[in-house]
Amino acid sequence: MIVLRPALGGLPCVTLWLRPNRVLSRRGLRRLILVLATLVLMTAGLGAWQGNVFAPLFALIEAPAVAIALSVAWRAGDRSERITLDAESLEVQTLPGRRCVRFQPYWVRVLLESGEGRYRLLLSSHGRKLEVGAFLAEEERAELFRKLRVLLADFQSQQRR
């Protein structure tokens, strides 16, 4: 998901927030885990009733393992990137790690390279390359490529004036 925050109050600054699409809310995740655990325990109870004494033991191991796996996968959706473009710099901040990389907007190039079975969106300047939007879908990455090129062209043309 790409959220564009245009400049406010005449300040020449544009911010792009990049976030992966998340279908399930925290509340929905809890409900899903509860439903799955209930089904596992009911199935284990039915298996134990029919003579499988190991079914409840397996259910007590499986239910927490599935809950942990789903929680870890859901937390991976918290990552995001913030791209801020102003007259002095193009700044890419990776969240939650808070890694920050700065480029000069006049010299930065936006590249869309194919590799590893998918397209990679790269920012390149002075021999440094940084991949942005790796968690976005292909269509979103292509849209971000177009937006960044237009924004950088606008800022570069303003600097020439």
C-alpha cells in the first residue's frame, strides 16, 4: 500500500509511506487463533473418545505452535518504509528498524531491474544502491516507480530554476 502525503503549508516536502497489505486486524487474528484452537481441541477430543490417546497430546503441541506461527507472520506486516523528498535530500527510513539512508535528489536515479523472478525497485546514486518496496506487489512497485520518477523530475526542475 502506498500513501502519498503531499507538501503542507508551502513546504517543498513530499512523503510516501510504503506498507504491506494486511488483511487481518489484531482482533481478527485473535479470533482466528481461537477458532483454530477450538477445532483442534474438538478433533483431539473426538480422536481420544475413539481410542487415540495421543491425539490430545498432539493437539496441545499443535495449537500453540500454529498460534505462534500466525502471530509471527502477522507481525511481519508491521514493517514499512517512509520516503521523504525535499529540496536537500531524498530520505528512506525503514521501520521498525529505523535505518535511514539519504540521497541527493538531483543525483538519484530510480531503476526497475528484473532479478530473482521479480522486479526490484532501486534508488541509485554515487555508486550506492538501495532497494525500496520489496514487500509491495508487482503492480504497486511499478506505480511507485512512476510516482518517484515524476516527483524527482519535479524537484530537479525546481532546483534548476
